[in-house]
Amino acid sequence: MAKNRQDGPVAKRLLIVDDDPRFCALLRMVLEDAPEFEVVGEAHAGEAALAAARELEPDVVVLDVHLPDATGFELTPRFAENRGPDVVLTSSRGDETYEQLAQQAGALAFVPKHELSVAAIRRALA
């Protein structure tokens, strides 16, 4: 983990991207309880997520696979352009092919929504 000027830990800045605002709010509550994470924003569609990432400069994007205007598999390489944020893909409809597709797209990991937790995000970033 990075250090700040006083040699204390610096929180990883996260952007949550999901078309369900209730899911975003729930995940935000879970992640904000961990001192190593700071949720800096939410987006509910692909193009809005790309714009939010440019503006907010998160370290990590937790990205739903199924969005109204794009898939997480399509968006992941776009986040990586210009050394953008790391991506952790998620979905409630995941199967074992999603892990392969996430890896091919350049994501750090695929974590099914029912397994998303502070510990799961820590493992993905390790």
C-alpha cells in the first residue's frame, strides 16, 4: 500500500460502476468501513463510468459486467488506456467463463457479486 507524507497508509480510491444504484450504495457502505479503501464515486453506465474515471482518477474500478450501454469486458481495456485504474469485474450472473473473459480483457479479477467483500477486493488487489 502507498504511503502518504506522514508515512501512514493511503487509501485506495475506488469507483463503483453498476446499473443498480441500490447495489452501489450497499457496496459503498461495505467498502467504506475498511480504512484502506475510499469510494470516490459511482456510475451507472459505461460511458458515464469512463467520464467519472477521467475526472475522479480512481486507483480501482469495481465494474459490473452487464451495463445498459456496454459490457464490463468491453470497458476494461478502455480503463487501462493511459495507465488508468485497475479493474475488478463483478456480476450476479457469473460462471467460470467470466473469469477467463475477465482475464482476457485485462481485469485484475472477476468476483461474483455474492462474494464481494472487503476481503475479496483485498485479494484481487494483492
